[in-house]
Amino acid sequence: IILVGKTGTGKSATGNTILRRDVFESEASPVGVTTQCSSGFVQEGGRRVYVVDMPGFCGSLTKEDMKTHLETCVELSVPGPHAFLLVINLDARFTAEEMNTVKLIQQNFGEDAVHHTIILFTRADQLRGQSLQQYIARCQHLKRLTDRCGGRYHAFNNNDMRNRSQVTELLEKIDRMTQENGGRHYTNKMFEEAQKKIKKKETMKKLQNAALAFGSAVGTGAAVTGGVILGITEVAVAGKPTALVGGLLKICMRSFL
């Protein structure tokens, strides 16, 4: 199980509840307490359950840091996780940032990751008599989010760690999800393919921006200089900007064939 979500949603506390002990650092804090990926395991129902806690998605993480954390999480869950738990604080206002978390999961782990995702709501004690279904139905955006994850969701009260039924029910939902996926879990190969696609998109964007920059630099000599720096020798500078950009874009496309 890999725990993902925004900073401050109770990811680490959720991990501790599953593991029946304080493995992950968890406390009330305006900033993220988890700064590195870490893992723990517990014997539950005759099997060993591994839990990986990763730092929360937040604006302070660079792309490089995020990539490092993602790689570490996948390595800690070899041969690959059966479930991503998207942790959301039930007691906090639901925002567009939570909606974007699923998009972040797909962008970083690939489109297939959503088929291995369950939404885990913390602070279940705040439901105050209403069912989780009723709570979700009150928010159209929240309903849309759960639908994107195949209608899979669960709730935890992390203040009641001794309540093992909430953990047992979660594991049963993970088992059902795995069966729906044909018994397959998320694999390292899926992650590697997702990272290749990310790198390809980033490289393509940089090359396209470079092509446009060269196009606007025709006649100034900057295009020749830039071409030498980038090692591009196939572009004729003496010509129309559209021809120059077209030539560079052809080179961009060839690099992915």
C-alpha cells in the first residue's frame, strides 16, 4: 500500500493505524512532517501487509524531488503496490487541489494507476451520524472524484487505532479491487513507462520552445549561434521563419522515432 495525498491530510496517521503502532512521524503541523519515503509492515489476517508513506504533494516540492520520492516509493513496494490510498481529510474543506491530486497521481504513476486507487477519508469521527455516502453526495466535485477512482472509498478514525474492523474492511476492498484488475498489481514496468512518457513530453516541449525561439531569431545571427550550441546543423537559417520552425520540429519528431 502506498499512501499519497496533500500535506496535512493524515497520511502518516493512517499508516500507523494500519500498522497498529507509530512507525511514521505524525503530528499536527502547518508544514509537512514527512520529508522522506519510509515503510513498515504488519501481520494482518495471516499475511504481511507493507505500507509506504511518501511526502505530501505540495507546492514546495521540485520536480526533481518529486521524481526521487516516487522512485523510492516504488522501490520500497517491489514488486509493486496493490493499492494507492489517496488520503483526504474529511474535516477540511474540499478544494480544487484535492481534485488535482488524482491528476498528479496519473501524471506521475501513469494512467493505469487510477485503477489501483482507493480514496481514504480521515477523521471519520466527524461524520456525526451521517453515512459516508451521504457526505460524498453533498459535494458534486467529491462525487466526481470518487467516480474517477471507480467508486472506491473508505474512512478511518485514526484516533481509534484499536478498531481493527476499519483496517479489515479496507484490506477487503483492496482485495476486491485487485480481483477487478485481473489479480494484477501496479508494477515497476508501469512506473518506468509513465516516467518515459513524462520525460518525452518535457523534452518535446523544450524542443518546440527552442524551435519557436529560433524562428523569431532569423536574420539576427542568434539562430546560427543557438543551432551550434544545441548541435543542430540541419537547419538553413537563410529562409522564412516558418520553414525554419518546420525544419526544427521535424528534427524534434525524428528524435522520438
